Amino acid sequence: MLGWMSKREARRHGLTHNALLYGLLPCYAGDLLSDAPLLEFKHPVFAAAEKVVAPLYMLACHVSGREPMFGIQLRGEIGDAK
């Protein structure tokens, strides 16, 4: 579909896992053991939505007294691209 990143393309970029950013935005993640993991949204619309969600997430962390961190939830490895 137009704009969607395929599993095959994600694997070519070194992304290895399906993930959700902030529990809402579907993305692919890779290089998980580094200090700066790779993160790519599955569709450009989710990248635009992240511009709205990120400040809300940081505000929620500030209000609750929690340390802000990456809100990435891993959902398993990317399956074989067919």
C-alpha cells in the first residue's frame, strides 16, 4: 500500500522488531542494544502523529515525576517477508 514500509524493506534497513512507540504508533525497531536504537514508522502518517504525542508523553512524565525515556514496546521480531 502507498506509503507503508514493507517487512522486506525494514529488514534491508537493519530493523529487526515490530514495536509500538508510546503504546500507540506502529513502527519497526533495530539495533536494540545500542544507546540509540533505530526506529522507523510503518507509515508517514504515524511520524506526523508522533509530533503531537511526544510532547504529551513528556508532559505526563513530568507531572507524574517519572524520568522521561523511550516509550518503545517491542512486539516481537519481524517475520519472514513473503
